[in-house]
Amino acid sequence: MNHFINRPKDDYIREADWQKLYILTEHWKSDLLFYKQDLKFLHHLIDKYFLWISKSENIDMVREIEVDLLKVHKQGATLLETTHKHLHHLAELIDNPFAYDSHQFRAEHETLEDELTEFLKDFRRNRKEVFKITGHIMDGEELVRQLNIFPKK
């Protein structure tokens, strides 16, 4: 299993009390809100550089990465909503430890953590691609612009 954070113990989710799981989930929510803002920046970056593109192969690359970013954005929004609901359930468990089946809830918590790990991998891969593609495009497009500005004699 991939770990979203370094846990103090291997069975942290099964052994931690509800308050500790609540704090951990609050950290996840905070991270997701940060990634949401970062995705907004990446969309803005692509939109800004899209105006500079003159080569058709670059337009296709940008469209592809934009589609991938939209998928990651949707994935993050779904996880944020799930995390919010999970926090609500944790708060109920803190007030009433018998509100939910403890084993089932901890399994759901572990599943949420795994989904966050997958999201983070997808997010990082897409972010890397955005910077790689925009760098490549800007280098190539700037060269084309310079060549067009200075006509051959």
C-alpha cells in the first residue's frame, strides 16, 4: 500500500483514536485545497501560453494536457467532497463512538488515504507535464517569433 504520509506505526489507521484521525483528515483537506489552487494556476498557465502558440503540434499537446488537468481537477473536487463528509462522520464518532461500525469506518479511512495517494501521483505527473510542455512550447515559439521578426536579407 502507498502511504500518503509517514505514519508513526504500520497500523496507525487501525490504532489511532478518532481525534488523531480527524487531525490527519484535516491535513488532507488542507492539502486538497492547496492542490485545487495549484490546478487553477496550471490552467491559467496553459491558457496564457495557448495564445502564443502557432504550431499545430503544440496545440495538440496543449489540448491533451488540458484534458488531463480537467480529469485531475474533477478527481480532486470529488476527493475534497468525500474528505469533507469523512470529517463530518469523524466528528460524529468523536461525539458518539457507536455512531458507525468502527472497522468499516477505518477501512473507509484507509481507502480515502489510498485515493489521495493516487490523486497526488496524478497531480504531480500532470504538473510536471504542464511545465515540460510550456517550456518546450515557449522555447520553440520564441525561436519562430524571432525568425519572423528579423526577415532574411
